[in-house]
Amino acid sequence: MHGQPERYVEGLPRPGRCLVMGVLNVTPDSFSDGGDYLDRDAAVHHGLALRGHGADLVDVGGESTRPGAERPSEVEELRRVLPVVAALVEEGLVVSVDTMRASVARAAVEAGARIVNDVSGGLADPAMLATVAELDVAYVLMHWRAHSVTMQQHTDYDDVVEDVADELSRQLDAAVAAGVASERIAIDPGIGFSKTADQNWEVLARLDRLHALGRPVLVATSRKRFLGHLLADEDGTLRAPKERDAATSATSALAAAAGAWCVRVHDVRSSADAVRVAARWRPGNADG
Ligand code: PMM
């Protein structure tokens, strides 16, 4: 499995450029869009708009993972997510479910989701990896150390790039050992999860180290706090989350140019443009 970077995940679109995954949070408390799409119709409407703006995939999540967030119950998560997944699948979208729970992953896949996006990379729910193996769907496996309530207490690394790569490699081995087909797996360094702002930038500057793990890499920087720090006012006030989209499209272009397989973003239009620019920039890629 470890060797040349793979460019594709089996069973997902292959447009010849970095994919764009649109974020659809059906939560009251996500950091940038919490409460915006809690109502089912508003959520479905937004999912369709994301496709219209150029999303290749739409990622539906019912649990906020912002630092300090409390978890919803399983019943509540299912109630938020399932009707939205089903309605978007019905409309022909490629839907991913953002969940750490095997039961939610299973129900969403039964409703038509084609990707399980597990920010815990199989570590939060002992049933997750076997469930994904059985469902035989695509799996986004993220670097993760702890639930959101405590994750910012877990930012000790000897070398953040090497340690994230090693921990991801172990998570990847566990997934494959549980029967998940390696061609179905993408990896994700988990920007903002158990990482300081500086550590996020270090990881982003070394995506080559993650590519050495041999799987496509998803990069999710959208509107995250480290961008708010970068763009802070002189008095130290962070740039507000919804004012971080221009910076996000810059990270999307840079990630795509560095070989990322997919970027996960809230403002799809600007990042869809950015990944097209990155593709066209490559020598000899006139069709990008
Ligand atoms: N970040 C958030 C949620 N889901 N999924 C993946 N694969 N990678 C991430 O970095 C990630 C994620 C953070 O919350 P948001 O939905 O408000 O962006």
C-alpha cells in the first residue's frame, strides 16, 4: 500500500483535477455555519446550491467537531442527517456522511451515501472499520487523537509532520486489517484537530509526506481558526469565519497544486475556481 501516491478513490468521480467536497452541516453549533441549515428543506436547498456551484461531492454532517463541542445523541444525529442524505441522493448527488458512529454510517449508506467521512479515522467507534468494510463504500480516514471537548489538549508532537504521518499510517493499517479495501480509502491530516495554528501550517507545507503513505489526500482548511489568526486585525481580533473564504480558496489552489485529491469547503464556488486554476497551471494539462 505504501509507495506512489494514488490519485483516485475507487468508485468516486475522476474529473482530472482536485475534487471539491461541499460542506453541509445540519447542526446547531458548527463554528462557521451552525444553525444555518438545521431545517431539512433549507439543508436540501443548500446541498443543491452546492452542486450548482461546482461541488463534486456533498458532505452531510450532524455532529459539530469544533473545539470544545459536546456530542449529540445517536438518535439526534440520525434525525438530523438521514432525511437530508436521502433527499440529496434522490436528486442524484454524490453524498458523503460526516460521522464517527458506525450506526449512522450504516443508515446513511443504506439511504444512498457513497462515502463515510470519519474524522476519528476509526478510533472513536470500535465498530466503524468493520462496518465500512462490510458496506464496501469509500472511506475518508482522518488523523485524530481525541474528541472535540479535549482535542486542543493533545497537541504535543516531536515532529508534527512525521508524527501525523506515523499515526495516520497506523490508522490506515488498522482499516485495511479490518477489511476496508485500500483503494477505497483517502487520508486526511485533520487540519485544526489536535493541532495548533503553526502545526497546521507545517502539515500543509509537507503534503508530500502524506502522499508517501500511498493514498489520496483530502485537505480541509475551510474557514478554520488558523486562517482567522493569519488574517487577524492589528488589535488581535480574529477574522470572522465567514470572512475567511478568500483565504480558503488560496489554500484550495495550493493544496490542489501540491497534489491533494480533494478539498472540503463551505464556499464551493471560489474553491471550484481555485482547483481549476491549479489544474490548468500544470505543464501540459491544457484540458484541466
Ligand atoms: N473538519 C470539520 C468537519 N469534518 N472532515 C474531514 N474529513 N476533515 C476535516 O478537517 C473536517 C471534517 C470541521 O468542521 P466544519 O464542518 O465546520 O468544517
